[in-house]
Amino acid sequence: MNLRQLILTQNECYIVNRERTRAPAGIMVHSTAANNTKLSRYVGPNDGVVGSNPNNNHWNQFRPDGRQVCVHAFIGTLPNGSIATYQTLPWDIPGWHSGSGNKGPAADANNTGYIGFEICEDDTNGRTYFNAVYKEAVELCAYLCRLYGIKPESPWLICHREGGPLGIASNSADVLHWFPKHGKSMDDFRADVQKEMAANANTSNLTPITGQSTATAAQMAAYIKSVNKNVPQSVIDILPLYLTEGAVENIRGDVAFAQSCLETGNFTFAGSAVTLGQNNFCGMGVTGTGMKGNSFPTAQIGIRAQIHHLKHYANTEPLANPNESPRSQFVQRGCAPYVEWLGQKENPEGRGWAVGEGYGGKILTILSNVLRAAPAPQYYRVQLGAFAVKPNAEAMLAKVRAAGFDAFITHG
């Protein structure tokens, strides 16, 4: 799924309903009934850059024709021909997409919590385009069903045409005037959404972020010394904090350390937007080119903030310590319980810490190398006493060797 966002804040629907948040209860699928696949018709002008100037678009302004309409998303083509979904309203506010049925306005899909989205149509019967937007719609619905606990079955996942007989929508043909042309029904669509959800349900081989660390502080130190010969001693000194702060929140501190190595170039900070003095070891707040990122008063607070931010992704459990993450409000809690899902491209909900491809896999590669790192051996000298008589010293030597230790007699 290629999910993007451009909220139509000047549309009357958003202005009227933005404070009327409620938990989404269903999904209604629409299609545009217009032979135009371009997203720019709905989320920006036809200037070749979707969303470049949303104020120059008739969907993002008060409609002078008095038509009150707005959906939560559109699916169609970008200027390069690729398929994308553009979210245009917050999922949790009422849209104006269903109209009213014979049960009256209070019971219509708009007012009972149905998310509505439009698929841009192509009336040339092009199978390639249809298959692409159909797949995108399936993935969008699977994502929304997972996110809000919506059942992928009727009457919770329906099209506009099905809403009429249910009394919760106006009479309209979409999408059953179009899907059957390509051999698809809404029953097929619901079944495909269920398959998509099931395909992403097998997580047995994934790596949970929640839990206790496997790597030790000694292994972390051995790894970072092996890849950064000039690592400051101050970095070595803070490594145990990953484990102690992680243990407090039941978040794997070794995963956080591996993430820090990725984000800081193994603490060289080469090419990084943050510096050692910021105590920001995960690039928090670096949301674009030229952004400096957040700073923290101590290394411990910086690592705690990273652990707290990871916990927001990993689960919905309360924090043990007061929240130190300055960006936690932007995280949908529990959306990435596995390291592999920290990258937005691999996350089944399109969410995650970073947009780069394979982000979670890169963290796991570093973690694997950390776990293989062998700490430098430590040698200890044990003095068992001084003997004036050599046979007594030899007797003690025999006992020590019998216990499995190498030993020898010294003179002096």
C-alpha cells in the first residue's frame, strides 16, 4: 500500500466535523464514476505535482455549488503513473460520502462511523489499472480493519450500492457497476481483504521489540570497538544504560543499541544530523533534510527517550517512567511490535520509525553482529599463599591443577 496524506482542511466537511471524533465502525467503498484516474483531480491541481497546491483545488474549499461532499481517501494514479492512496480526512471524523437512506440521517453511514474512500475509475476496461487499484483498495481496507478492529464482512465492509438496501446510504450504483466488468464482486473483495489480513498475521518468525535483551553490555562494547576504533570512552560508559532503561520498560535495550549504531554510523556521527553532545542517539526529530533533531540534557535521558519512543511503537502498555519522547504523539501505539516492522515500507499498516527500505532488517543485522561479538578476555592473578617449604607448595599446586586450573610455582 502506498499511503500518503493531504488533509483537506478547507473543505466544509472537515471544518464542521473536525471536533466530532469517534471510533470508526465500518468502511464504505466508492468509485468516482468519472473516466479520470488522476489523483491530482482531488488532492491538487493538474500541474503534475499531486498535492503541491491543495488550496487550488475545488475539493479543498467551500463548495460554491452548495454540494456537501468529502471522503476520507482517494485511490488513483500519481503523475508518474504509479498507484497511491491519499488520505484526505482524519479516519476518526465523519465524512460526507454516503448520503441518507430510508433509516434517516441519524442512521446513515456518515453518522455511524463508516470510513468512505473513492477509487478513481477508468472506463476503458483496462484490466491492468483495475487490478492495481483493486489491490491498493484491498490493502487499505485490511490496514483499516486491523487498525480499528473492523470486521471485513457485511454490513461493516460494504460498497455504496450495498448501503442503499441496508437503509444507511442513498441509492447509488458504485462499485457494482464497475467491479463485475473485471470479474469481481464485493464478496470477492471482502474475501481478498480477509486473505490480506491473514497473510500478515503470521508473525512467528519476527523479532519482538518488547522483552528482555539478549546481548550483554560487554558484547555491545566489543562490537562498537571493532567497528569504530576511535569510539569515545564516554560512549562505552553509557552502554549499560540501554539495558537498564530497557529493562524498566520491558523493551529490548540491545535492539535500541543496534538502532543507535545504525542512526549514528556506529557512533562516528559521520553524515548524521545529530552530534554526540545532543545525547540523541537515534536521530529523533530529524524529519527532513537540514533538521538538527532533538537534544537531551543527559545521555541517560536521551536513551530513555529512545526506549520510550520504541515502546510507543511496540505496544500499548503504560510507561514506567514519565514520558521523555518529544515525538510520541505522532505514533499510533502498538503499530510496530516487531523490529522488522519499524520500516514504513515493511510495516503492514504503512507506519514505522523510518521511511528507508529495509530499516528493521538493518537493525537486526547489526544486532546479529553484536551477539557474535566476543568481549576481550579478562585475566586475573590469584595468590594462594607463600610456602617456606617446597613440598607444601607442590601439594597446593597439585590441588589447584586437580580443580581444573593452570597453575605454576613462582620464586621470590
